[in-house]
Amino acid sequence: MTAHDAISIIRAKRDGGELSDEQIDWAIDAFTHGEMADEQMSALAMAIVLRGMNRRETARWTRAMIDSGQRLDFTDLPRPTVDKHSTGGVGDKITLPLAPLVAACGAAVPQLSGRGLGYTGGTLDKLESIPGWRADIAPDRMREILTDPAAGAVVCAAGADLAPADKRLYALRDTTGTVESIPLIASSIMSKKIAEGTAALVLDVKVGSGAFMPTRDEAHALATTMVELGADAGVRTVALLTAMDTPLGRTAGNALEVAEAIEVLAGGGPADVVELTLALAREMVALAGLDVDPARVLADGRAMDHWRTMIRAQGGDPDAPLPTATHTETLPAPASGTLTRLDARAVGIAAWRLGAGRARQGDPVQATAGVRLHATVGDLVTAGQPLLTLHTETPNALPGAREALSDAVTISPRSARGENPRGTVILDRVGRARP
Ligand code: URA
């Protein structure tokens, strides 16, 4: 094949045409093997952003990206496999209590996860704040941990051979303004999740200022596309649409979020984190065909037992104290009243500037950096009381974080009996009916 093929494919999509299965297979294969240049794939990605792809094209694009690498197979495990993927939000530490909880319910949870880029944190970065914990697990060891009835969940780094076309394409999209496309986002996420070998998948599609998809309609369209891609590939898939206008829980930042996840496993923790953990667990357990109540498994300590085993299995010490920041600064509430807005995106950017996230792939992150919220939406606050505490190893980051938060909160006069205007974080559900 010659570069001429790339040009005709780009032109076809640029002019609003449908790409054939053969054109899609060729483009992904040629890009993976360096025969289609980065600038050509960037042009094709931009044409897709502007012209879209239909269901057939998107399914074929996804399959071609899966076929660019290895597809794991866990069908011989003694337990049903099920995984969760979140489209990313601020303070989203749900995987941490969820994976051991669902494992304790009897499923195997093979989660190949990523490191964070930009202001939404990555699960691996969070877990790496636990002394000794390692993300790099060989496939044989992964299988052993998944088979161990006392563990049953692995959260580890995806190997280089898992959907390599997506890895290259995502890096390119990140620098060419071509991330924001439902077919490209959906195929990127689903190619990795399908290649990971899970039989069932629950998607947490975030909606709001701290999410990829700011509106509910866009989030619904993304969720529908991903659920269809799962069905097309034989992976039972359900999506929940959940609110991401306000950070989840009371912490954003790596070690801070691990501590909060442990509170949830110990039977406490913020109401929204507990609600979302249980809602996703119920969906996962149902898709795995298990008849177990996750709320009981959380309450009786079995989920915590699985957490401890799972952390040890990856070299971590579940009893070691988590690291704490050398510098903190507390910002007071500017007025008295009800906190009616606490902007997720602003808190995410502040945590990122404090050192919790990275600007470029491969940058280090600070385990201890982040933001603790002393109140959340719906709470009554008094002028001068602590509202947010900034944590960092690099005090010169504090002014940038303060600046990010300068318009992050709205405090309204004492209102409506202090009722929580936030309500449930679960906004909608897409996929087959629960049995
Ligand atoms: N996450 C991914 O893995 N891919 C995207 O395109 C967007 C978010």
C-alpha cells in the first residue's frame, strides 16, 4: 500500500463519505506499522471529528484497534469477569473501593488502568501512593491474583501490546485538537476494555464541568455508542450517567483519595462516594450473574479484606501510613450561607497545579498533593470557617492553585432548610434492563 491510499481515505471522510471496512482496516494497520504518517492520521482524525462515523464504521474502527495488538482471554477463570470504566472526573476514586467489593461478591475484576493526564487523576497514580504498591504485573501473575478467592481483583498498567493503535492515536489526538469526538472517544475506550478480556463491563459516564462531556445529551450519546460497541463485540455492557459538576467525595489528589477510599471500605466515607460505589457494584454483580447484595458485603468487612489482599498481592503494605504533604494552606469560606456550587473543574485544576497530575505523559506526580474539601454542595457554611485545604510538596505551586479556585464556589444566603440541592449523583442508565 502507498501513501496514496491514506490521501484517498482522508479525502473520502473530509468530503462526508462513509469509510469502507477495508479502508478502516488499512488505515489502522498502516498507522500502527508506521506506514501512515502521524500528520495523515491527524488529518483523518480531524475529518472524523468534523464528519463523524456511523455505527458500522465506529464498530470496525474499534475492532481494527483491538486487532492491532493482543486480546487477553480470561474465559477459563473459575469466576465471571466484569470490569468498570469511568470517563474520568475530579475526586473519582471509585475503582479503589469498587474493585475489591465486586471481587468480594464473587466476580473477577481484571482492570487495566491508565495514569492520569491533565486534571483528572489516574487510578494507578492513586494506588502508587501506597508504599510498595506496583502497577506492573505480568499476565501470569495477573491470572493468579484473579484466581485467588481472597483477592480476585487486579488493577494494573496495560501492557504495550494492548490496543497499540489507540495508544499512538490518543497521543496524537491530545496534541491536535481531535479528542472531542464521540466515535473516537468511544472506540478508544472500548478497544482497550474489549482487548482486556472482560466478559462484562459497566461504564461510568461523567456529565458536568469536570467531565469530558459537559451536557447530558452528549454524555447519553457517548454512553449509547459505547454500549452498542460492547454489544457488537459480545461484551455485556451497561452505562450509568453520573454527575461531575462537584468533585466526588471530599478529596482530590492521590494519597488523599486513597485514604478516603479506605474510609468507605471501613464502612464510612462521604455519602456520594458510597452511593456511586454501591450503584456500580450492583450493576457489575448483576452483569456477572451473581445474586449478592454489595451493601452487605461492604458493611460486613469482606470488601476490606479483599482490598488488603489485593494491595499485598501487588507489593503494597495496606498497614503502612500514607504519605502526607510538607506544605498545606487552608482557604476560608468567603461568606455565610449554603454552598450551592463547588466547581469540579476548578478543584481538578488546583489539584493538578499543586502536583497531583501531570502536564505531559511520563511526568512524575506528587503522591501527597491535592485538595481537601471541608464542605460540599448543600452544606451550610460560616464566613471564615475552613473550606478547602491545599496540599503540596512545592509551595511555589500554591498561588496558581489559589488562582484556579478564585471563582470555584458560590455561597447563597441561608436557604431551603439547608436541604442538599445536589441530590443523587446517578442521573441516568443506558443498556439492557437489570434482571
Ligand atoms: N479516554 C480514552 O481512553 N480515550 C479517549 O479518547 C478519551 C478518554
